[in-house]
Amino acid sequence: MSSPFDRARGSASVPGAPPLGGRSGRGDFQRDPRRASRRSHERDSASNGLPGVDRQQRRARPAGVQRGQRPAAPVTPERAKKLRKRRRRRKIYLIISLTLLMLFVAAMGVGYAALQVPLPDLRAAKQVSVIYYADGKTELARLGVENREEVKLDKIPQHLQRAVVAAEDRSFFENDGVSIRGTLRALWANVRGKKTQGGSTITQQYVRNVFLTQKQTFTRKTQEIALARKMDQEYSKDQILEYYLNTIFWGRGAYGVQAAAKAYFGVGVDHLTVEQSALLAGIIKSPNTMDPEENPARAQERWSYVIDGMVSKGWLDKSSADTMQLPTTKPKAQAQTNAGLKGITGTIMTRVQAELLSSGISEQQLNTGGLRIITTIDPKMQQALNNVVKKNMAGQPANLATGIVATEPGTGKIKAYYGGDNGFGQFDVAGYQAFHPAGSSFKAYVLARALEEDISINSVWDGRTPRRFPGREKPVNNSENNSSCPNCTLDKATVLSLNTAYYAVTTKVGAADVAELAGRAGITKLDGKPIDQIKDEVNNNIGIGQYGVSVIDHSAGFATFASGGMYAKPHFVQSVTQSEGNLYEAANETRRAFSADVAADVDTVLQHVVQNGDPLAGGRPAGGKTGTHQYLDTGKNSHAWMAGFTPQLSTAVWVGNSGSDGPIVDKRGRNIFGSGLPTDIWKSFMDSALTGMKKEKFPEPKLIGDESAGDAAPPPPAPTPDPDATPPPGPDELTDLPVPEDYYPENGGGLLSPRRPQESPGTTPQPRQAPNRQPPGLPRST
């Protein structure tokens, strides 16, 4: 009994198929009486030369129009002109088509005669892609190690072979290696500048992938067809199918069906089920978009198409097909290749690859195209960041993680990046999929929105703690209930990081408006949801940082403050080139998020925050804000931030848990605040990264807005000094005075107040904790 895969060579025609050309003649088509009438009507109008008057209109029932049919509309001069133009266009298209067809046939004849058929080579040479730092000289990494295991056709299940044929070329066993209809459709689409059309046979795909390029040109297409036709003559269908299955790219870095079976299901090809085979077959068309982990809806649609194709070919029983379900694949991260990309470099390359894939460059091009990729990563700054992380994270608890992103204001270029050192394809704590409550660092966006609402930084607010607000069951508290200010300016309330004052400001301007401004500044998602979708669902807790943001977004948002209110989309890649020329050039996507006056006043306040904490080396102007989020009602913190900037560089630092949420303490067992470890990392990195760069200043404050817009009365004026009174003690006499307990970073201070003097050498530092007066169950952010 012959197999469905046996090739029927020598057959002059296929039983039941129409004659060559696809049509049996004009007699097969029934004329439409209305169309015939319309043509006659048009001819009469043209011959009379009288607008609006013709023989058809003078008849009671036009010829060719049956009873009950509507006569054709009269042809006006304008309509006649349009019809003549349409006929001319059709003639032009026909001439172009015939010319192209003649050229195509001629090129095919010449190419076919001169073509030497190479032996199929499963190890066809592939070019490695090289990734460089921003200088275009220093190599960062390489992509291009193929994951391939060859397997003979008799070891590949027949249902997998059939699934691939059903997915990619259902006439594979009958055609001569080329689909004329599909080829002409693709060429016509190319002539008209339309999207590239499919239609290549399995044989054409094979020769294109192994011997040619992916470039869409007329010359390449003719070479592909000629080579496919000759291969079909010299090799059996089984041989071609075996070569194809061992060379085609399946996504997840897998070349060939054996590697694909392991990448998607963790089994050898001989253990694949029918359902799994259909899924793999469907992915071939577009590995970047058909992976069920990335796009389950498209994967389901394509899987169903393959199953239906197998049923239509008689290779699968319909009753069995109706009971089948889309199979589950293994996690993509476990199947990633480029395993040589370890540590910090591998994490950066995860972001680079994701950006290039989203730009339209395929994974296959990245791995085999010999690309030259120049990133935005500055080698000096990246090395400085690596050193700072190593120094500050050494000896810390194993669960402690940090994410750091440094962005260039005005351009969006990522200059240095740390999302962990797990390597390529692993979870990245600084990336777009990792969200951490921002704490008080989010108050910068509230401040900007308040300025837009005509609220001055010198307006006065009630910063006492605790405070109750309408519609809120529990009171709002400041950090550790220690900081309290009954009539603080908005400027001072920011420096002291008063939750109560900022909750009041958010209530006044509106939580949705705060979210909307944060979106303009660069925050794309809150708690993993697109900010434009969730902005109307947020509550006033947004004003004290209860929603999660990504580190990369927060760095971009603070860069917007640094660049005078101009947002620039963050990116990792500058350009991609190959032997044929430029393949990709990054466009700096910028837009105005808010006015320069708003930015100037925000920058002024955030500079006060840094000046009252740890200024950068040499008095370099800088602005910033810390943030801390408490874990439930434990009295311990779970997220700590420092986000800050100079005019040349914006850096966001997050410290938290590497896994599930929970308390964070440092290597000494102390509660971690934004003013502690995150600020140490931020200051060390900024001092090192900016060494040798000019100290640029920020614009002078504009002091826009209404100073009477607050919810508290201004403080009483200071008493007039008595000229005869004893002068206050000098600076040297102040050093021995007691320092208030709530002035220390362990109680929410840090960049909100001077640091505690260092303990004497040899003493054991004791963490100083204030009593927790927070009502149970209410998380706090500072």
C-alpha cells in the first residue's frame, strides 16, 4: 500500500483538476444582464455626445433589462470620464503585468540554464551578530550560536510531517517545487508596494533559508524559484522534507525539529503527540508572534488551522480532532539559547533583543544575519554601576535584590542598566514586567500636577499626623508618626516627605489627574496595567506611592524633570547594520510632558531634598526623592527607592525582594529605607559616572501658582530679634547638642534630614526604631 507521502512523478495532470491556466473558457461564466445593460448604456451615451440623454433613457424598458429589474443609472459626463480613466488604469496594469511576466520568464530561463544545484547542507554557514557598547568599538556580546540537532526522516513521526505539510504547503507532494500563483501574488504585491505576501512552497522556503537571503527583491525571488525547481527534479520529496525539517527556524533559538521539540515541550521529536506536532507546525509561519506564551490567541488560531488542514487531507479523523486541545508548552525562559550570555551582560542582552524584536527584526536575523548592533550603553558608566552594585550588595541577605537604570535626559538613551545577574532570558527586576510600589518617590509627579493646577510650592498645607480624610476609613500617617508640621509649605512638606500633606494635595487635584501626568512623564504602567486604562480606577493612595512602577519607567519619568518637561522614550539600541546597509536606526521619540515652568519649580524642590541629605561630590547640582513602602502591618519595609538626576543623567534605584514580597533588612539586620541602601548606591554611582563631566545647573525657579491654595494657614511671622539679646551659639558650639530622634534616617529621614554621626570605632551599631503607632492593616509609604 503506498504512503500518502509517495511522490507521483511523471503525471501529466491531476485527476479532477481544471486545465492549465485555472479556467476552462468563457462559457463557464454566466453574464450578468444588469452588467450587459450598463455596458450598452455607456456606449450609447458616448456615441450621442449628449449629456444625460441617450437611447436607453428613451425606452420604456431598456434592452437586456428583465421585468422587475432596475434600469442602469444614466451616465453623466463626470461618470463617463471616470469610466474612461478606469479603463486606462486597467490597460496600464495589464501592460505592466505582462511586461513583468515576460521579464520574469526571461530571467528564469537565463538563471535556470546557468544555475548549478548545490548539495543540500544542513550546516550552512551562518553569520554571528556582534553587539557593541555606545562607542561602536567595545564589544558587549555576541548572538548566533545555533541550537540544532539533526534527525533522520524515519525518526520523525509521520503525524508531524503531515502537520508541517498541512501548515506550510498542502500541495507539497503534488507540486513541482514552486507555487506559480503564490509567486505572482507576491510579485504583484511588491510592485504595488503592498505588504509581502506568502505562497512559497516548502522547497522554496528551504532554498531561501539555506542558500539565499531573506531580502525581498525580484532577483532573489527568481533565483529562489529556479533553484527550487531544479532541486525538485534532483531530490525526492522525502529528502527535501528531511532537509527542511532540520534547518527551519522554530523560534526560542531552535533550528530544526529536534531542538524545537525540546524547546517547547522538553521531549525528543519521537515523543511528540499530534496536538504538539500541530502547534510546532503552526509556529513556523511566524515564530516571533505565534509562540503561545507570547500570543496565545494567535497560537490557538494557527493550531486550529493546521488541525483542520490535516482533517481535510484525510490524515486525521474529524471526531478525534474535535476532542483535541491546544497543548501546554514549557516556559520560554527555560528554553532560551545564547546560554553563554551570563550575568549582567545577559540581562542587558535580554532587553536589547526584546527591543529589536519589537522593531521588526526577527530572532532568526539576530542569530544568523551577521548584524552589527550598537547599543546606548556607555562602557564607563556600566562598569561604574557594576562596581557599585558589587560593593554595596556584598554580604547582604540572599533575598535582597536591586534594580538600577540610568537614562540620558532629552534622548531616552539607557546609559547603564542592572536588572540582576541571572543572565539571558531570566527575570529582570528592573524591566517592564517588574513593578514595585514607589513610596514617596512618586510624590514628584503629584507635585508637578499640583503646579499645573495653579498650586504654588509655597502654598501652605497641614502636615500633622495622623489625619483623617472624608471617604477614608483609616487615618493617614507620616513615617513612624514622628514628622509633623501643622503649616508647612509644599516645598518643605516634600523635603520632610509628609504623607498627610501629600494625601491632601492628591485629594484636591484628583487621583486620576495625578496618574495622567505620571503617564505623560514616562510611567507606562501601574501595577502592571497600562496607565491610560487604569487612571480612572486609582484612588488617592497614588499620592503616597501605593502603586507599583517599573524601575525603567521611573528613571525615564525623573529624566523628564531633568530635561525641562520633555519626555524621551527610553531605548537600548542606536543602530543595526548588515552587509547590505542600514537595517534599523533608532529615532529619539520625544514629546512635551509638561511646561518648562512646572519642571523648573519641581527641580527646585527636589534639589532641596538632596541638599538636605547627601549632596553629590563637589556640590554638583542634583534633585531627587526617596521612597519607602511598608510590608503590611509588620513595621518592616518591603520596597525602598531613590530616584534622582542631574541635567545630564537620571538614575532610579530600587531595593527589595528577589522573589515574593516580604520584609527587607540589610546585612546588619536593620530595616531598609530609601534613605539607606538605595541612596548609598545612587550617590556612589552618580559620583563615579559623572566624574569629568561639566557641573550643569538647573533653571531658576519660576514660582508659579497660587500661594494661598493650601489647606492650612500660613505660620505666624518670626519675632523681631532683640539687638541687645545674646547671640545664638556658633556652629562649633552646636555639635554637642542633642539631635531629635526623628532626625535619623532609620526613622524615615535620609535625604529628608542630615545623617546620624558615625558610631565610634569598635562599637556595635544599634538600630534606632521609633514605636509603631500605625493602625494595623494600613501599609505606609515614605
